Amino acid sequence: MGTTGRTYREVIGLTGPLLPVVSFLGRLPTATIQFGSLLLVARTSGSLTAAGLTGGALAIGQVACGPLVGRLADRHGQRTVVLVFSLVNAVAIAALVAGALAGLPTVVLALLGATAGASVPLIGPLGRTRLVALARRAKASDATVATALSFESTLDEISFVLGPALVGLAAVLAHPAYALGAAAILVALCGSGFALHPTATETRPRSVATPTPRRTGRVLTSAARRSGRVLTSAARRSGRVLTSAARRSGRVPTSAPRRSGPVPTPRAVHALRAALALQGAMFGACQAGITALTERLGQPDQAGLVYAAMGVMSAAAGLSMAAVPVGIGLPSRWKAATAAAFGLSLPLLWTDSLPALYAVVTVLGVAYAPHLITVFGLTERAVPPTRLAEAMAFATSALVGGQALAVAVTGRLAESYGPVAAFGTASAAAALACVIALTVRPAPYTGRTENLLHARVPGERHTNSPS
């Protein structure tokens, strides 16, 4: 435990104490607006259908635009992208609250919900990317990089437990609008704080931080820049002729890098996204089953506490991942986590009492965060460095999309066939995720790149060996 604590201190040392606080508070609205929009529209319109359409549109907006946010961050750096999206998101949430209170038509509320989802600044995925970049710059060990991913996933877990709980508390004590209003203020302040934090420059792409050769090939050596001399016309045409002094000094490469199209995403990354979508489906199906079972037992208010029990255990398991020996590589962890999720989900099929539900769901939480952390680690290792933020955002969208789809589908199944139908769907999703983990072996990305911000988390034993 002492080693684990020391590793976490190293992670905090990479960022300073302020960034984790700002990062956590900045991602809390994302966990709040989904549930909050449902409660708000249901309260103001009296229609569960309108609430479901608004919440669904919000989820679709986030899933569809999440990868775009990551791609923009990869190309232009996090500072500008997060700042703009945080402010737009705050305005969109405020507009949704105002529209619901004003009794606007369902179509308009759905459009406002889609805008609020599409403008989510994705501080969670970008926080992972930034922490990995900081670890790389500090030449941190593989264990520290893996712990950084665990730390970020734990912050996500806590936010997704605390967010809905705060919304529910606001709804009971006053009105859901207060929770969403607080979310708008929080994303504006803490999202901006995350964007303006000095560490945001650590993820600036090389094309932004250092100007790259122009397409015309008019490249100047450092000496020429100082003296104002221009290269010969031949050098302008080819972009590859360098002075002998520049070659000897090593300041300029012997040939300009060839311009190529976008680096393709490795095929294994699609399998990793499918695994995350299945994990989201498993969690969404569990949500529907828990809601149906607590209603059948006459204690619907217990559903939120059962979710919280799962989330707390998941967060604890995520923090403990730092204690897993480095020699147990990511592929082995992936197999173990999916097998555990499948095995621990099976008792749900025979659960018919509240104490048993608490026990089974709490134990099931042990597998949730380790799987999430491991798949994010495999994704970080497999993608081209210049597309890391996009890959993290895409992975998050897969998780959210799987959960939203499963909630919609299994909610109807649970109404028609009882909680066991939803729990059976959760087990089936876990089984498919396990099959993917057993059959897919993502290899580390080995392509050439000039961007050195990318960190690697351990594979089986050797970071650079295919697994």
C-alpha cells in the first residue's frame, strides 16, 4: 500500500494539487445533465415521453460530437477547444433550463438537449490525455502512467456517482432546475479553469507548438532565419536541400517529412471501442433491472442508493489498480476483468430481494472500473500519438452510447418481462465483451511520429513488444 500511495503522489506531483480538483469539478456537470434533464422535463411538462426524448437527444449529441471535440483538441490543443466548448455548454444548459421552465414544445426541448450534449467539453477524456502527456514529459515509469489512467477513471467514477445523487437531492428538496443551473455555472468556471491551467500547453500538437514546413517547401535553416537569407529557388521547390552546416548541426532534418494523409486507426481499436460499448450496455441494462426490481419490491427510492453502492465499489477497485504488478500486462488484465464482469453478473438473474440486490451489485462493481481503466490503457497504447485525444473521446462516446441504448431497450424489456430480462441482457453484454477480450490482441502503435507526448502503458512485459 505504501508503494501505491507513493505512485499516486507521483501522479499528483505531475499536475499539482489544483488541476485534479478543477478537473473533477469540471466533469461533474457531464454526470449531472443526463439525469437532470430527465427530472427537469418530467417535472415541468408532466410527460415522461418528453423527458425521455430530451434525455435521449442529449445522449445522442454527446455520442455524435464527442470524437469531434477530441479531434479538434488533437489539432489545435486543449486550451482553446475546452474553453470554447465549456462556455457554449454552459449557455446550452442554461437555455435548456429556461426552455423547460417556460414550457416550450418537446421538439424544441429535444433540440436544446442535443445542443447541450454536443457541446460537452469532455474534460474526462482530455484529462486522461493531458496526464499521459505530463507523464511522458517527466519520463515517468510505466507504473506511474498506468496509475495516472486509474486516477482519471476513478475521478470519472466518483463524478458519475455524485452527480445523479446531487440532482436527486435537489429534486427532493427544491427543483431539478437548481441542479442544472449549478451545472451550468460549474462547467463555465471549472471548464475554463481546466482550459487555462498551465498544463494545457503540454498537449499542444507539434504543428501548433513549432511551425512545420509549408507546402511550398520554403524552409529556412535557423541560421537563415537569423540573417534573413532565403534558400535557393531549388530548395524552395523541393524543400529538401539543406546547407551542410545545418546537416552537421542536426537542427534541421536531412529531408523534409513527406506529407501524408490521416494516419489510419488500427483495427484493434475498433474492438476496444466495441468492448466499451458493451460495458456501457451492461451498466445501462443493470440500471434498468435495478429500477424495475426496486419498483417491484415497493421501494423505488432505493434504486439511486444501489447505483451508488456499485459506483463506490467500482471507484475503490479503480484506485487499487495501482497495486497490480506491472508484470501482469494489459491483455491479461483485460481478460480477467471481462471474465469477472460476466461471472459476477450471473447472480443478478436469481436476485429477488433488496439485501441480495445490494450485495450482488456492490460486488459486481469490482469489475467495472478495472475493465474501464484497462481498455483506456490499451487504447492509449494502440493509437497514433497525434490522435490520442480523439481516441479517448471516441472511447467515451462508445461507453455513453452503449449505456444510453441499453437503458432505452432494456427498460421496455423490464416492463414487459420483469427485471430478469434486463439482468440477462447485462450478462449477455458482459459475455460478448469477454469473447472480444479473449480473441483480440491489440498491438502497440509502432508508426513513426515526431510527437513525443505519447506515453505507453505496460503490455505483457515489454512495452514495445506486440501483445
